[in-house]
Amino acid sequence: MQIPKFHRILVYYFTSTPSMVSIQNLYFSYGRRKVFDSLNLELKPGTIYGLLGRNGTGKSTLLRNIGGFLFPQQGSIDAFGYTPGKRQPSFLERVFLLPEDFQLPPIGLQRWIKHMAPFYSLFDKPQFERYIGEFNVPTDARLNEMSYGQQKKVLISFALATNAPLLLLDEPTNGLDIVSKSQFRKVIAGAIDEKRSILISTHQVRDLEQLIDRIMIIDEGRIVFDQDLERIASKLLFKFSFDPEEAARAMYRESSLKGNALILRNTDQEDSRPDLEMLYKAITLDPKTLTSIFHP
Amino acid sequence: MKPRSELFNWSRWCLLVSKHWDENRKRYLLALLAIAGLLIVWFSFILVMDKYTPMNVIYQYMTYFVGLYITGSLYASTLFAELSSKRDGVGFLALPASQLEKLLCALLFGILLFFVVYTIIFYAVDIPLVRIANRIIASSPRNYPNTTIRILAMPVYNVFTGAYGPGFEKEMHLFLFAFFSVQSAFLLGSVYFTRYSFIRMVVVLAVGLLGIMTVQARVILPLLPSGWYNGWTGWFSRDAAGNTDKLVALPESAENAVILLVQCAPPVLLWIVTWYRLKEKQV
């Protein structure tokens, strides 16, 4: 059952929904290069998370830790009561990681489905066919003869049709054309329900702006910002203005043809749509000022 | 519904085997055809070149084992090749099957089926060519060079009994059993090394062999009394004529147990190490 975004936010805040994934004091490094230091994170069902961060801050590494492909060097990860690193089959059925880079075998789509689907007890073939239809992927082609974008659409469709409660999508819109990006947003928005959580790591915030319920920004080994969009909209005002006084009061500003794009304190509870790209830039530039608004 | 075991589930393993076969069967069939083709070319070359004893047992023995070791170790080192890259490794590890099931699938194809199919292919080529060689000998009888000893029909080498083969193979099936250890070592190498696993495993095995030979020559032999040597399972001394005159050996039952342990334990040990390595693998 698809649930409206606002309802999802209410569920997040006003119910004692247990976390689907709980990460405590995660420490991870590649040799001497520290990636995470005491990273804490909670993922709750019914939410689409957007994970943002600069290149090399560990977005993919975090997804791989949650998926059980990398092991925490310190700290713990709990996903539905499982330790991901043990890679138990029943855990692997519940988590689907769509990597940025992947390779599908040189066989036909139908044959691939025939062999992959039985591993996922909740796999729904009509659902898969519906997604494949929505993405306009040819069903009679061999996987290795498809374009990267088509292969990605096959994997996205498969990931959703497994009905895995946790989807980890690493740069899912990379390689998708404009129409496909819009189809992707539509498909993902229709696939979220109260039992499922989707974590999307991306650089392309604009692609997913209308999809994400909650934004998390990772920097210097920690989650430096973790807020839902409704709360961001209630605390911050995003607007264009030619008023120099307003620009001077702004917590962040950038000039554009439409005037100064500003982030201001939303003291009068005005309605505005958060511009995630601008918010991301503001937080990476001066994390203290913005986060202090949310944690006075 | 009863929950499926997290360690091993028969139906899940069958799915894994079926998936592996379906994704690789074209490649495997082509490889088997290539092996058959190479055997035909090689045996035909011997048939043409050796005018006296074409297809004799030693040729068959050497060809069987050299081919088995080379193709087997090359194949084993590709069985977990997905794990050498992040791109393929995620897909392999993410598949909802236990690491034991994935290992057993690799063992089925890499150790058991490969050995059976290679042996069938070998005999499918070897038996007809031995018959051709014997027809040639029968049609124009000949003696061994510079002797009056008649060359008789060549037998087909039996890899399981080692009959007509070298003594150590006949008595202990040395190369036959060692193959499973070597094959298992290359399988472990394909999990252990991220790149060039075949070459690296060749180096590791060569260094290991060199180490054993050094220990034998520099440590064990100097410890033995003068004129004493160590054999496969005991020690012996030779008289002036070169015949064994004294022998220190285990009782036969204990000796047989040691031989069985040496034949069977290394592959099992290597499979266990591979399983643990697979569980610890990160991509």
C-alpha cells in the first residue's frame, strides 16, 4: 500500500516505530584512511532517505557496511535483528543493494529472472513485469546487450519486486536519461510503504528532491545533518530575493539571474520548498550555524 | 512454513547449482570442446612422431595428469573470480545463499564435475587413439630399436588403478590424490587473492615445494645416519649394490592410515579455510 509522504513523516515522529537499521559508533577505515569515526544512524520503515556527501566521504562504504559487504572495524550495525556482516541468507533476502557499478550475466532477461527470483521468497513477478513495462525495457533482449541505463532499470525493477524491506540504492539515477529519471521517481514513490525503507546515496540531489523524505549529510566520518524535509521547511525559508537587507540576514546565499537565492530562518512559518542542493552547500560550508537551528 | 536453514538448505543449493550452470554452460561446453581438441591434436602428434610405441602408457599417463593439473588449476582459479572486483563481488555475495552453499556449488563444479568430465573426455579421445595405434602396430609388426623384442599392443592407462603406470602412482595414487589438493589450493587462491590469483598461487605452491625440498635436503637427510634415506612413509638404508637392506616403517595399518590422511586431509582442510575466507571476504 502506498502511503502519502506527509503520513510517512507523521509516522516517523509520532509513533514508536522501531528502527529498521541501527548503527552505533561505527568506525571504518581503508588502511590508514579513516572513513567513519563514531558514526551513528537510525533508519526507520516507511521513509525514503537521501544520503548526500562529497566524493570520498564514504557514502558507498556506508551502504556496503549496512549491506554486509564491508565489516565495521569498531561499533555495531543491527538490521532487523541481524548482523549484516554474517550475510545470512534470510538477511540477504531482506536487503537489496543496487551498486553504482554492476555486471549482469550474458543471458536473456527471462532466464535471469527464472534463476534469481526463487532466492527471494517475497519476489512478485507481476510486480516486476509492471516495473519493466513502466521503464520500457525490452523483455526479450539479452542482459549484456542492453545499455547501462536499461540494465540499471532491470536491476531497479528486480530490487523493488523482491519486496526487500530495505533498499540501498547507490547513485540510482546515474546513467538514466531524463525520461527514465522521472519514471524512476514515480516507481520509487509508488513502492514505498510502511514496511519498507529506502536509502539513496546520490550526488544528483535535484533528481530526487521531490522523492526524499529525509536528508542525511555525511562529512568527515560522521552524519553531520539528519533531518526530514518537513522539519527543514518549518525551520528554514528558501527564497529568491533582490532585497540586500534580506540577503544580509541570510544564513546562506548565492547569486542567480532570478536574484539572490537565500536560506533564511523561517520565523514566520512561511511555506517554501527546500532546495536540497543549496542546503547541502550551506551545510558543507558552515555546518554549525545550520545544525544549531535544529538542535538549539 | 518451516524456516530454511541459514547454513545449508538443499533446495537453495540446487537453485544455486542450476543458476551457475545456466550462466556458465556455454563457456564450459566450449572449454570442454577445446580440451578435447587439444588432446586429439597432441595424441595425433605422438602417433605420427613415435614410430615404435605410439600411445604407450607413459604418454597417456603424462598427458592425463599434465592436462588435468593445468586445466583444473586454471578453472579452479576462476571459480570465485567475481570476488576480485567490487563490481562483481557485490552481486556474488548479495545472492541470498549461505557461503557454505556457494562453496559447495564451486566444489561440485570445480572439483567433482571437472574431474569426472575431464576424465570422460580424456578416455573419449584416448581409447580410440590407442586402438588406432594398436592397429598400426598390428598391421606392421616391429621390434624395439636395436633389439629383437617385439612391440606388443599398448594398454589403455587406467587412472584409478595406476596399472602399467609408474610405481608410486600404482601404489599410492600420488598424482591422482594430489590433484584434489592442488585444485583446492587454486580454489582458495581465487578467494584469497584479488588479482592474478592463478599466477600468485603457482608462485605460492612453487615456494612451498621448494621449501619442502630444502627441509628434506638440509634438515631431514643430515639428521639420518650415514647411508640412510627417507621414503614416502619410512626410512631405509641401502647396501653397496643399491638394494634396500634395512627398513624402518610403521605397522602396515598405521602406514595405510597415514597415507589415507595425506591423500584426503589437505583438500578438506583447504575447503574449510576457503569457507572461512569466503565468510570474511569484503568487497
